[in-house]
Amino acid sequence: MKLMFASDIHGSELYCSRVLELYHQEQADKLILLGDLLYHGPRNDLPEGYNPKGVIRLLNEMAPHLLCVRGNCDAQVDQMVLNFPILADYMTIFEGGRMWFITHGHIYNKENMPPLQPGDLLIHGHTHIQAMEPAGENIYINPGSVSIPKNGNAHSYMVYENQTFIIKDLNRREIQRMRL
């Protein structure tokens, strides 16, 4: 199984299009979107290529390939125009004897951990900052932001395959790697 993770598109048709190209190049089985799909929110500048209607079109064409959680900039009205579910606050995956708690990060995060067993993973976006690090007895992973990276991070996404997470920039160059 190969999974690709992307977060915080924030309405950028330019970066959404690039992520979908990368998804095909990576030949992943599913694309997991960690929220904040269509709007930039009041704290962020407009991302390059801002066009929420274009993002709607691109993502709807990919609906069978997508799994998504709700970000703090996603709303009920967004669900009305998207052909795949986006309103779940989290999802879980069980892989390799671990639970992956996948969320956006505005509700559950390192400061407000969900109920996890030792060794489980917390995967979220929201901060726009890449991370692969211990969080107590758990592991915290953040692929960073596709469209509005912060703290000097590159525009990025993440893949998982063969018990290994790899954060990459949008030119597919490896930024960080973690083997479970």
C-alpha cells in the first residue's frame, strides 16, 4: 500500500494541480487530504494561483482517490460543492500494529492529544510546518503545507510505503524520512 498525504491547499489551483500531478507520478493508492482545501482563512495571505472553483473542479475529478478530514477553514457549504466527504474531524488507519490518528490539527494536536496507545501515530497538518518527531510515547508527523509553508519550510507533501514516511518538496526531493 502506498499513500500520499497533502495538507492546506487553501484554494490554490496552482498547488492543487501540482499535488495531483505528483499523486500520479508517485503511483499512490490513495491521496489523504488533511483539510483546509478551498479557502485561505483570515490569518493567511492569498496563496499563489488562488481559485477555489478551480480546486473544486480538480478535486471532484479525483473523488474516488481521495480521503479527507475537515480543516478549520472548511465548512458545511464546502461539502455542498465537493463530491467526496470532507466533514470528519478525524480518521483512523490501522497499519503495522499501530493506529494512525489522522486529523487537521486544530482540535487534536501535540498539545491536545487524542486517546492513543503507546507507539500510535498522530498525523496532522494545520501548522504548515513539517515534522517527524516523538510526542511522548507516540509519533507526531506533519507533511507541512502544499500552498502556504511557514518557518522557512518548502512547499511539501508526504508519502508512506513499506513502513516508511517521506516528506518531499514539490520537485519530489526528499526532505525528511522516518521508518517505523
